[in-house]
Amino acid sequence: MELGTTISAILNVATLGVVSLGAYLISLAKTGFEARVKAGAEEGAKVAIKNENWVRELAQELEKTRGTERQELRFKSYGALWKRLRPLAIYDSAPFDSAAAGALLRDLTDWYFSEEGGLMLTAPVREFYFALQDLLRVIAGVSGWRSERPADPRGEFADLARTKNLTGVSEVLAAFKNEDKALSLWTHDVKPLADRWHTDVKQLAADWSHLEPSQHFAVLQQVASTLRTAMTCDVESRLR
């Protein structure tokens, strides 16, 4: 009887040991599984972040490439427009009248509808372009006027703007007088200023018959010159 009791006690102890060992092993397995799950989750998160960053970086590179391509096209487009403004150069001696205004109007319109034309104009440059076109369209239909090239077109144009209280013109002339100031303005909101310029130039077109010959050329030359400055600021601002 005592032997049976002893054996039973030993079996109980052994059973408890096995159960404890099993529980311990299960605990170890559970701990290892959780560690692997955690490690896998962390690795998955790293891969997801890496993939997201890669997609973002790829998008940035693609946008940079497209921006470079657009800039190259815009250089070509603005260069072609610049060339067509030759008749209004200060140092030219050819006369400029209603016939010349009509010819330049058609030439600029041909450029605008070319493959490398108006599609490349940014919003503010478009206002300066159409300010010149609206001026040419009106004065091409006004007969009997002539122009004389003054020694200082900018000064005469600025005086005319002050006399007629054309604040948009005066603001643009002041802003574009210095290249750094013009570029600083261009990187902010220049569109409202361009709109005011356009409005004032249309007013000058409406008053064309009342202007002097030297004022005629001063207005034409400065409206074209300001368009060239706008194109320069537009491309230069993207290089800095």
C-alpha cells in the first residue's frame, strides 16, 4: 500500500512537471511568434514607407522633367515672340504708322496660333501680350496718325501716365525699373498688376487721336518693351 502511494505521488509530480514544461514551451513559442509577428509588421511598415517615398520621389522627378521640358519650350516660344517685336526697337529708323501697326498685329497673331506660340504664355505674360495686341488692333484702324521716336521713350511714357493718372502703368514702370525688384515681384502675385496695366493701355488706345507723335511711339515702344521684360522675368524667375 505504501508502495502504491509512493508511485502515485511520483506520477503526480511527474505529471505536474510535464504540464509545467509544456506550459513553459508554449509560452516560449507564443513569445517567439509574437516577436516574429512584430518584426514582420515593422519590416512591412518599412517597406510600405519606402514604397511610398519611392512613389513620391518618382512623381517629383517626373514633374521636374516636365518642368524642364516646358521651360525649354517656353524659351523657344518667347524667343520667337521677341524677334517679332523688332519694328518697335528704339534704335530703328523705319516709320511706324497705322499700316505698320496692322502688319505687326497680324504677325503677332500668326505667332500666337503657331505650335510654339500662345500655348506657352503664362497668365501674367498673357496680359502684357494682349495689352500690346489690343493697342495695335485699335490704332491700326485709326487713320492719319504718325509717330516720332523720342530720345527718351520711357521718360515720355512715364510723364504721360502721370498726366492721365494711369496708376497701373505707373506701378508697372516703377516695379520693372530694377531687375531684382521685378523678379521679386514676379515670384509673388503679379497678375493683378498686369491686369491694371492692360486696362490702362486700352485707355491709351482709346485716346490715341489726342496724343502727340512722340507720345505715339513712346506708348508703342514701352508697351512692347514691358512685354519683353515680362517674358524675361517669367523665365528668369524659374532659374533661381
